[in-house]
Amino acid sequence: MLNRAGELDPRSPFALGARGLVLMAGGRDADAMSAAKEALEVDGNFSLALYFLGAAYARAWQHVEAVVIFEKLVAASERSSLGLANLAWAYGGANMRNEAETILAELKEKAEREYIPNHFFAWVLSTIGRMDEAFAYLEKAVEERHPHLVFHMIFSYDHLRPDPRFQELLRRIEMRTP
């Protein structure tokens, strides 16, 4: 369907950005990056494309590149919690712990006035080595049944897969991943 959407409107940043999601879900991160870059050629501030390009970089362990993209996402999204969480996640992966901690503090402050999904905190905490706290937030995320949690369990936590606590969470939500 996304290929058809692209045929109908080849300059649609949404069709290109959404194509990046599908490609990433299929484990085709390099193709997802290409689709996101095409979308950004049309609209350089298109949040969906920035998000998937940054996530694809982070999954490919190209954290410095992910930081650059997520910094753009934070600016384009006016410091949205999603943008901030992803930037902190990338900072953690790039061993920029102080920067990640600063954003974590900002997210916690924002959580006092607005809803921030618990798995956002788990992303950041897990990349800066605060695993017990990360798992506590993941437990809360499973309990709250956030609709995006399954997506993030697939894409955002590869580094947690060996931990038996992560495997137990996957079992509890009856999720099987590669």
C-alpha cells in the first residue's frame, strides 16, 4: 500500500516516512534510512522521517549520526517528549552520559505536568547503565499497556535482550521477537 501511495504521490513525505517504518520493522534498516532521507529531501523538518532515520542510525550503532538527527527532531517538534527521549537515548548510546542525564531530568520535570510514557524513561536509563531503574520503568510500561510499547520492545531494546528480566517481560506480553 505504501508503494502504491508513493506511485500516486512520489513527493509525499508521509508515504516515504511511513515506508521507512515498514522497512525498519522488516529489519531493513539501510533501506529505512534511504526512505527517511528521501522524505527529508522533500521536507527537511518532517518529524516522522527524522524519527525513523535517527532510530535506524541508533539501531545500526551509529549513535553520533543519531544524535545529529534527533537534535533536529527536538527542534522540529518544539522539544516534544518523544524527541527528547530519543535524543537522550542517542546521547546514552554515544557515551554522552551528562547530556543524557540532563534530558532525563527535563523529561522527569515535564512528567509533573504532562503524561510521558514510562518506556521513554526506560530507553534513557538503559543506555546510561541504570538498568534496575530502566526495568522498573519497563514494568510500569507493561502495566500501563501503552500502544507503542510493542514497537519499542522490538526496536529500542536490543541491548536488553540477553537480560532474563527482558525475556520475562516479553513472555508476559506474549511477544515473540527474532
